[in-house]
Amino acid sequence: MTTTRIEQPTPDYVPGHGLLRDQVVVVTAAAGAGIGAAVVRRALEEGAKAVVFSDTHARRLAEAEEALAAEFGADRVRQLVCDVTDEAQVTALLDAADELGGVDVMVNNAGLGGTASVLEMTDDQWSKVLDITLTGTFRCVRAAGQRMVAAGKKGVIVNNASVIGWRAQEGQAHYAAAKAGVMALTRCSAIDLAPHGIRVNAVSPSLAMHPFLEKVTSPELLVELKQREAFGRAAEPWEVANVMVFLASGYSSYLTGEVISVSSQHA
């Protein structure tokens, strides 16, 4: 028997509590209105000294920087175009953080999805998703980890995975493989970096609503996906960002190599 789930109301926005006070935070794929943008705002609200955020969309980045600078102060925000498939651009992103005191928190949010049956998926489709979503995350973990070790910082790295890394979904072989890889990368790099006092964790969201998702997903599929959630609704990007901020903060000081599901999916 199928149960129709009533969509529960979105909870009130949680105010900042200074969880990232005086930290320099770097966030990838943070233009627009998705999870990355929500992490940038939450980090500023939680007292970050500065946030360096990147994306491949120069115009949206500039618009976001202007708006955030007006609200939080120009000295606390800096944007830089960065394609995580380009090692030189990843290096430039971390160089920008060095100018502000060096990265304390690295949030790896960049990823690329798509839908294609494994029977029809091309090598190019497979490789592009893997290079951005998995190898791009690896490049950023390596770059941030090297900077933290060199500076003697007991920093934090937070990766964005997905419940699809655990669960099968039609047409998502490339994305699921990439996100499962992000989970494994998180666990193994956490062990490598633990002797330096650096923590590495990940979040695994199910369904977070933002304008881009609405553009690429049919209304019928969105209704179906919401019905898989116990609350009958998608998460707001800031609800995922809250968990990422928790992992970046001292409240999670004994967590490393963990993947936390940010999901209301029921069994």
C-alpha cells in the first residue's frame, strides 16, 4: 500500500552562533542559489574571518560577491573563477586563501550530474562527470591538505557526496560511481591526514531544492522524489549547509572519515 506523504513545512532559519569564528573558508561551486552558495552565507553568519568562493560562472560570482560584500563587508568575501578539472586554477584558489591567512576550512562542493543509461553512455559523458565530481574533489583535498600541513594548521575538509553513492537510481551510473568515490576518498584521506590533526568528512544529501534542479528535473519526477522523503519535501540548501558547517566546526572535533546522510528518506 502506497502512502501519500503530506509535505511538512520548512523550519525556521537557524541564526549563526559563531561556529567558524576567525576561520578562512574556501568553497567550490558556490555561485547561484545551491548548496555551495548556502555554505558561503552560513560561514559568514558563523563568524568566518573570510570566505573565498569559486565557480566557473564569472558573472554570477561577481554578482554574489557584490551582494555579500554589501551585507558582510568587502574584506570578508573574495571570489575567484575556478574549474576544478584544472590544477593551475585549483592552485590559484588556494593562493587566494593564503593572501587572507591561509585555508582553515575547505568545502568541496563542485560536482556534475546528468542522466544516461549505461547502455548508451559515452566515454566522454562518463569521464566528464568523474573528472569534475570525483577527481576535482581529489585535487582540492590534495591542495588544501598540502597547504594545511605546510602551515601547521589543524584544518578541516568537508566534501559533498550524495545518497546516490549508496543507492541505485536509473540513468545515474556515472554520478553514483563518482559520489561513491567521494565517500571512499573521504575515508582514506582522513586516515592520511589524521597524523597532522586535519579532519576530513562528507555530507550525503538526498534531495535539496534549488533553481537549477527545477530546470533539469520534470515536475513529475520532483513529486516522486519528494514522496520518497519522510517529510514529504526537499531539503532547503541551507539545511545541508548547516550540517557542513557542523562538520567544519569544533562541535565535530572527534569526527573524521565519516559520511553523514542529510536525508529524510525512509526505509
